[in-house]
Amino acid sequence: MTFTISLRDTNLIPSRTVDQYYAYTLENNPGFPPRGRTSLLSLLEACKVSTRHSLQSINYFAANAGLAFDGLFLLVDEFGLDVVNKRSIFDNLKRARMYLKSDYKVHVNKSSTIPDHCANYALSVAKDSDYAHKCDHYHDDVCNEYPQAGKSACDRYAAVIKGNVRRYLNEKHNVTNAAEFVEACHSYNGVKGVQAFECDLL
């Protein structure tokens, strides 16, 4: 007589599997003498299947991000920094982890004027037509949440300008002088409230 255990049942407690075996034997072959309970438990122990733990409702990306942050904590530990700097970095990493776990996923949308929150823009690759996506809006706003915490408005504007210049360079434009830099700053409709000028010093 063959008793097949489905993969779904391999996650059961061994004693329940033995109980199922006894019930199956009694129902399908009443005259068959089954092995003893201890023998069956020993057999299950010898043929143990790796147990898969349920990660129901756990975001695998979040789990991997948690591991990445743990790696960053270990890396900071290896730097041999003084206590004050180490504590500051640890605090910033903890805040970043909390922001990514909670607020960031609320901010991300298919379409947003904040570059980091626009999923289509963030996942678009301009050089590859299969992965390029043209948004019908500009990315000229800045998130006022955690990533810019403690920074001034100038820092936030500078970050957006830097992103525009980087994108401008990635699209095979040159930025080798002041005039080209001004052009790069104004690319993609520039940044709201910011003007770049080329000046000559006398």
C-alpha cells in the first residue's frame, strides 16, 4: 500500500501526518496492519522535507531592504567612527528605514511631479526604447518628507537641478562651460522658482 503525502501536507506537524496515515489506512484498507507510531515518526524524521515558512502579507522587497539596512549598520560599525558620528549615522539609517517602510509607499504613484515618486519616470530608461516612458507632466516638484529633512530649500532645489543636469548629460549633451550648464539647468522646463544665468566677472 502506498501513502502519498502532498507538498502542502509536508508543512504539517509530524504527529498530524501520522494521524492522517492512520485515518487513510483505516478508511481505504481496514485489514492492513499499519506500522507503529514511533516507527512512522522516525521515518518522517529521516525523510524530512525542508519546511517552507509562510511569509503571507510580507513584502519581499521590504524584507530584502531590511537585510540591506542591516548590512549598512555592520558597515558603519567597521568604520571605527567616534561614538557621536556613529550614533548620528545609525539614527539617519533608522529614519530612512522607517520612511521606506511607511511613508514612501504612500507617496509613490504612476504619475507624480516629484521625480522620486513617479514610478513611470523612475523606472524609465531613456536609452532603451523597450523601457522608455514619456510622462505627460514635468518633474519639477520636491518632496518635503524625510529625505530632505534638516535640509534647506536651497538644498532641495540643488538636488532637482542636479537631477536635471544628470539627465541632460545622459541624453548625450555636453556640459563643458557656463552656457551649457545654464542650458542643462533649464532643460525639462527647469525648476520652478529657479533661474540660472551666465555671468561675466569684471
